[in-house]
Amino acid sequence: DSSAVDEEDSASVAPSGIAETDDAWDVSSNMTMETPNAENVAAERKRREEMRVRSQEELEFPDEVDTPLETPARERFQRYRGLKSFRTSPWDPYEDLPLEYSRIWEFEAFASTARAFKQQYADDCYELEGGGVGALFCAIYVQGVPPSVLESQPRGVPFVLSNLFPCEQKVSVVHGTVTRHKDYDEPVKSKAELDLHCGFRRFSAKTTFSEIPKKSSSCKKYRFLRFLHQDVTACASFYAPVVFPPNRLMMFTQTPSGPELVASGSVDITDPKRLVIKKITLTGYPFRTHKSKGVVRFMFFNPNDVRWFKPVELHTKHGLRGHIVESVGTHGYMKCRFNNHIKQDDTVCMSLYKRAYPKWYPPSWGGAADATPEGA
């Protein structure tokens, strides 16, 4: 009931009452601070409901996608490939890189570089003033700063002056480990814009989330997550200036009442070579079955797609493995053979994979929002 909304929340929304729905949603969080009209409220409520539905579908049917009817599957999924094993199959980290990777920085040994820079900084400080620079005062003069910066600073709030290690002004792919906060109940989608507090830096970024492999596993691939769900600890990847750990990482989203904490964690590493793999699953259903053979339909809708994906291994939700034998007819039906008897109520699946990259977002390092890698 809308009467149950906290006074603090209701005060952050225009007093027209339009911005709150019957189920107490504040639908003005992604709109302007002006009084929203009924049309904007309806559009925002529809958008949020679609995001909730998609997030719930991702929980119930992870990675499953529908094969399009109007576009051939070999064109729609041409960037994807089949893998014998997600854990052990090789994947070249330098294969088919996007243009953005020609504009970023890569370290040969990130951890060693960070230790060397920190040690060099400590040695330089020790050589000053006969053994260190502690308990000394200095005067700093900053040029090119307009008086409005000082006037806009709240009274009693100091300016923070930070030094940069070499390379910390370079842009690269930063990875961190974050855990979603329980108090935030809105869907958090990968590649959505978030405000990041990363050490002394504050910037906006479009973060990609991925599942962290188990420590006991030899797998070095991170599975792409479409949403950051509740009670989930994930890897967050984004383009940003180089950050040397240890550093805290906090993610905020903007609301009319101010920033709201979405997730928090720490920065792990800066590594463009880390593999974040997006997985999709195409599904089909047995039309006729006989022992270990069956005719499967609705995975593809034309025989050319069946022949294109014939080398990719199949599996079922009941644990069987198999392969495509041949196409049947002109509507995408296909004969398949499995390693055991297949039942009529089983579901046949085909897993496809491609590498996912963070969203290029120049405002993260002070660039223009419409800047492209070509002009970087």
C-alpha cells in the first residue's frame, strides 16, 4: 500500500503523488527531478517491471535464449562457438580483440610492477629531509583552478590531494570482487551505468559482472552474468584508470534522494587478458524418440542452421550427451543420437560461448560520453 512508504522516501519524490505506484515503488528514480507526468510514470514502471521479469527469468532459466524466427541462427549467433568443456577447453586471450583494446594499457607483471612502484616511492620519501617526510608541513599552489571550485566546496570539508604512481593515469580493464547489498532490491543489470568509489577516485562506469571460478578449480574463465542477483559475490570488470590494490570498491546508483549503495567489495587486479565468457543455451524438444535416437524440433527453423551447428555437442537436462546426425525436412527438424535412452519429456540443449568485454565509457577517465575508440 502506498501509505506504507517511509516519510523520507516520499519526501524525495515530487508531492504530486504520481511518482508512487500502488505497490509503493518510487518510479521517478531514473527520471528528472521535475514533477513526472502520468505518461513518464507509466513508462518507468513498465521498464522496471520488464527488468524484474528478465531478472527472474535469468534465475529460473539461466543462459537460455530463443532462436529467432526471422533471422538465421548462423547469422544471429555467428560470434559464438561450441566448447568441449567450459573448464578445460583452450581460449586464446589475444584472439579477435576489439578496437578498444588497442587504446588501453597492459602490464606484463601487474603484481610485481605494483610492488616495485610502492617500494620506489617509500625509498624516495626516506631519502628526503634525512630520513623521511613525516610531521612536515608544505605549501601547495594549484594553477588553473577557478574560484568557483573553492566557493562550491562545503564549509569544513577539506580538499583531498592524492599522488599517482607511474601508470596510474593509463586506462585499462580493472577487475574487482563485489557483493550485492540486501537493502537494494532493484535489478542490477550488467553494463548499466553506476557510480564507483574506488580508493580516492570517484567516477561513473558501465560494469560487467561475471561468476568467479571456485578456488579449487583449474578453470581460468569467468562466466558472464546478465544480472547481479541478491546474495551473490561476483567479479566486476570495467574500463578505468589503473588502480593498484589494496583498494575498497563501492558501487552507487543515483536516486532523487541521493546516491544509494548497490554493492561493495575491493579491487583485485588490472588485467585485460582475463577471459569473461558469455554463455547461451539453445533448447529443442524431442518430437519422436526410439532408444538412443530421436528427432528434435524447435531448436532451429531451417536445415542450413542444422548443418552449420552440426559439429557442436548436445546435452539434455536429464544428463545425456549426444550429437546431430542430419537434418530432416525443411523446417529445422534434426535427427540426433545420444549416449543412452532419451525420453519424450527431456529437453535437448546446445551451449554456445563468446567472449564478453566491458562497455567502453570515456567519462570514466574524464572523456566525452560520445567519444569513440577511433578518436582516442
